[in-house]
Amino acid sequence: MSNSNAPLAHAPQYAAMGIPIIALAPGTKIPFKEMEGWQHGGIATTDPKQIEKWNSQFPNANYALCAFAVEDGNCFLEFDQGKLSEICEKYGQPLPRTRVHVSGNGGKHFIFKQTPESIALGNRSAVRGGKEWFSFRSNNKYLVAPGSVHPNGNIYRVFPGFDIEPTPIPTWLVRAIDELAVKPKPQPKGSVEVHEAFDFDDLMEFHNIDIVGVKDDVWHICTECPGVDRRHEQSVLTGFYYDGSSFGWSCFAAGCPLNGKSIGEVLKFLNDKKGEPYKGIIWSDPNEIDWDKFGVEILDADEMVQEESVHSNATAVTAVPFAGDQPSTVQTPPAPVCDVADFDQLIAERANQLNPAPLPVPDDIGSIVNAPKAEGLAFDVRALYGKAGEIARNTTLPLGWTYPGVLAVASALNIKDRDGHVRSNIYCVNIAPVGTAKTVVAEAIEKSIFMPLNRTTYTTPASDRGLCKMIGKDGNTLLLVEDEMRAVFGKCQIPNSTLAQTFCKLWSKDNAGVADKKGADSCNGKLCVLGNIACEDAADFSKIVGSSTVTGFYDRLLLGYDTTPVKYRPLNIKPSSFTDEMVVRVPTWVWDAKDAWVGENIARRRLGEHALRVALVTAALNGDKEITRDCFVAALRFVEWQERLRAEFRPGLAETKDAECLEAVYAALKAQREHQKKTGEYPKGADLVGHKQEELWKLINYSKVLSSKNLYRKYGKLVTSVKSTLVEDGFIEFVKEADYDEQSNEKERKKKTPYCVLKKNL
């Protein structure tokens, strides 16, 4: 009959979570000999019947959770000396929300689900100050589980508030473990993997061995060689190898009795020298343990090992009974006293992060909406917010490209509106003249944010069906990085193509599909886009983003813009890592402020939605759990900049050559006007026609601008008719020479000039 109060009675709940278990000797961390080969023989189980059988077969047995490098497996991060909060603080991340256990000595065990990154990482450990800092167990490793009894008599337990299902280990934490863990180093011949309970310092103290220092975090250098009780003259680097999991020895001094010996031979030498064996656990072999001492009935007495050897240094442990075995005399050992105050604080902080108290509602919604307006196409630095702005600045490249690009790349992270009303995916197209190194900028943006594996693609979708296949049906997130976005727009303009419409659907939802005579294809996932489009000016942009692509696709794009040539330099950018899930609350006042900003202006409706997405993404990167006043102020300034860019870079609506020419001419004149306004320059000779000095920047040399853009060559005689149309319809006005009377009043003269001024928008 099984013991309902034994440690193994707790095991079925872990089996139900899909975590295989094995049985351990009572009060120890040592598997029964029946568990030998559990790593490869299918012994570790999630079968409740087998667990019940073990509970009957092995009274009061401990048990362990097993880690295997499989897709649906689990991995464990153990801290007996350090704290996970130290790593969280170092990497600027919150405490992961997953299952947490407390060992009998007060250490914390974090239980995670495996990910492709954790499987690839494998088992790792870190040593600090010569002692193990943490141990990451990913493959063929086990962890003593709650309900089991520690050799010190304390009981393993679940940490209060973290009795939850394991969650996937965050990608940033896998990366941190890789960076902090002991890098694999050559081990000495004869080194052996030690038991998890091995205490290196205790062994050294028992044999009176003084360690003078630690080299490379693994070599513990002896002050004197224990083989001769003095320092070797020709070989001073005599010491023990210990990396938290493997134990070895090295001494190269010729003539030393320990030269070339295995660690087992060294320990036998030391035991003989002292006259008694070390009693602590070093390593354990199930066949070298006297199971009779644990009260385990073994039918075949020949299988019992009666003598101890230097390799079976696991001491005899008296089975610790559980409450219920002997009700009148037995009490459950007290829970360990451990340093949980800081952990309790982290729990409270984590709870506040998941469901924070609402921030005060700003009392100046009007000033948030109606801030002073910027002018021109230059990036408005008021649009920068928090961590996103810091990442963009750290590239040292123009913010007009990097900040929108950072938003697009970051939107491919797992960012969510707590209430599910605002989507986080962003499409960004950086507009850049040829030769401004737009590829370098895109590369810098990509390197600035650590992105999980298989989330980024550089494949150009040739059709709606191709885009669906790229995304797949598994709810994955895809970041499309397209260096030549012109090709995508070209695909959108193919007759009968619905590629643009598919992009539109995926901006608004995770599901899209196509059905035609070839069959039906669908996709389910989150699509984000970072693209580059090489064009000389607004007219060129209009030709690329033509009438075939304006069915909502253009409205869904964020534009990046600058004209600063970038010189290529090797990139030395440290990527920023973020948690796998960032949840942000969008308070009611943000919706009110957005509506006030949009007002009755229909053209702003889509921009208002962009503002919400930008605020959501930037708040998440900044670690905000609610969109703050400063965050939304920056988002509004960003979309106001977008509004100015959209007035310049518009999709081509022209359906005739004449209309196309008119748009191109007007766009060239307007671009020149913006340049002159920004620089204060004016065309050569404009100061000789008699107009006021402060107004000269408004004068545009019509012929020279069109010549510089090769518009005469592109459109020929059409330019002449377009010129007449622009004048007749009042879009431009040619100025005449001016003179001044004795009262300094300007007098217009009839002599025509090559200069025109823009009077209204096209």
C-alpha cells in the first residue's frame, strides 16, 4: 500500500504537467539503483500508475524532476548561492513569471518550458568567487522536487505565489545564461562529474588543503601540492579542476606521487594519508550505495554492496518519516528559514507589473493635443520616447530613419495591449535617395534589438499567396525586412494582384487568405515590416507608390525620411534584449486625447491609430505598464511629423501622362521650396530683382529646378502645358522685378523673372 504522505505522493501533479520524474533514496539526492540509466532507458516517467508503484516499492522515497532536450520538455535554473534577481537587474528585465521551488537549504529553483534557444544552449553553470553561482539544467539532468526531504531535514516546497504552470524560458534569460556561464574549457584527464550535493570547500577543509586562488573560474590552485606538502619548484600550477559539475586534478611535476593521477586516485591518496575517508558526497553510483541503510527491501541480496569505497562517499542517511507514519511522535520538519524577503518584494513588484494600479489622469489633455506645431520634413526630436529613443540615438545614424525603423523592428516583439484593443504590428518604409547607405541604416536598426530565432525574413513576397505561405498558420510573428521595397510595390501593381490588400488585412488582424482557381490559402500570424525605398524625390515616390497600391496600404505605412549621406563603418552595436511578453494598459484618457487630436479631420483617422500603436510599442520598450502622458505626447508629435511627410510623399493618383507630369513638376518645386526655407538660401540672382531680403527664400528658379530633376527630358513638351495649368489654376505665380520708391515701398515692374512662388497645395 502506498504512503499518501510520502514525497512521491506529490509527484503526479508534475507528471500531469508533462515533467518526467524518477525516484530518489529517502532523505537524499541520489537515485535508486533501479533508476540507473534513466537518461536513456525511458525510466523517467509521467505515468501515474508507475509513480504509484514506486511509492509502494520505495517507502518515503524522494523524487526528482527530469530535464530532456526535447521540444515539449522542461529546463531548470537553480540558484543555491546567488539570486535570479541579480541577473534580472543586470539585464534590466523583470522577474520571469513561472513556477518556483525552494530547496531544503533555501535555494531557488525556477522551472521553465524548453524553447529552441534553451535546447541549443544545453547544460551550463556559472562560478563566482570559486563557488557555483547557478546551474542551468537542460538535458539529462534532474532536480529534487517539492515534498522531498533535504539531507539537512528540511523539506523542498513550492514558493508561495508561484504555484503555477511552468512558462517558456525567456529568450533574454537564455542569452544571459550563455554570457554568464563558465565557457567550456579543456578538462584534465580522469575528471569525473560530481553529485549536485558535492561541497568542494568542505572537501578541501577536511584534507587541510589551502587554495591560494582561482584561475579561469575553474582551476583552484593549491598553495602546496598535497602530494609532497610543499610547492613544486618547476611546476607551480598544481590544483583541482572544478566547474560546478566536473571534478579533476592536475600536477605536472615530475616525481610527484600525484603526477598524472585521476581524481579518484588523488582522493584515495588523501584518504590514506589522513587515515580516514571523507564522509561527504562527491559522486554517486547507484551500485556503490548500501541501500539497506535506507530501509529499502532488496530481494536479491547479492546485488547489495557491503563495503564502501572512495567512490561511494555518500554518507548513510536515516530515512525521515512524514507526518502520518507515526502520528504520536513524528512532526513534519520545519520549513527552512531563508532569505525570502527580497523575493517577496519581487513577487509584489511582479504582481504590480501584471496588473498595475492606474496612473493619475493628466489634467492637461488640451496641451497634450495642441502642442506647438513643428514645420518641415526634418525629424521632430519631441517624438523620441524612452528606451526606443535611446536605441535610435545609440546607432549614431539619422533619427529620421532609425527611430521609425526601431519602432517597426520592436513591434515584432511580443507586445500586447492588456485589453486587446490596440495591435502592436507596424509597417515602416524608410525613404532615402540613392547613395545614402540605406542598407547600412537598416542593418544598424536590426542589430539594435535582439530578435528571437526564425522571426525575421528577407524574402520578397511575389504574391498574396506567397505572403500567406511565408507567415504560415501557426500564429507566428514575422518581421519582413525588405531592402528594396520598390520591388514589393511593383508586385502590388501587377494587374489583378491582391498583394496590397493582403498586407492591409494583416495590418489589421492576424488572419488573411486568398482563394482562386488554384485553390485556397490562408495564414495566421503577426506581420511587421521594415523596408527601404530608394527614390530621389516626392515625384519619384509617387511613381513607385502608384494608384494600384493606394487601397489602404499607403495609409498603413509609417514613413522614415532623411537626406543625410551615411558613410559605412563596421557596426559595433550591443543589441537590447527584452522579455518575451510585454503587456501595456491603454488608459481611457489616451483614447479621449486621440479623438480630440483627430477631431473632424478625416485624414487624421488612420494617423490616430498609428499614434496608439507607436505609444503601445514605445511604452513596452520602456518598461511602462501603462501608456504615460510623456509617452503619448511623443506619439502625437511623431504622427504630426508623419502628417507633414504625407503631405510631401503622396501616392501617385495620376492616370494620364499629363497628370503624372503635373504631379512631378509640382513635387520638384515644393521640395526646392522646403530646402530653401530650411537653409535660408535663395537661387542665384534672386537678390538682384528688387524684392525684400527676408522673402528671397520663397523664390524658386523654375527652369533650373526642372532641369536638375531631368523633367524636361522625361516629359518633353508636356512640361510647357503643365506650366500653364499650374499658373492658370493658381498653384504657382511667376514674380516680376521690383523697385522701391522714396518711402521704401516696393513697386512691381513688368520685367519677367525666372522665379516663381508656390501659392497653394496641389
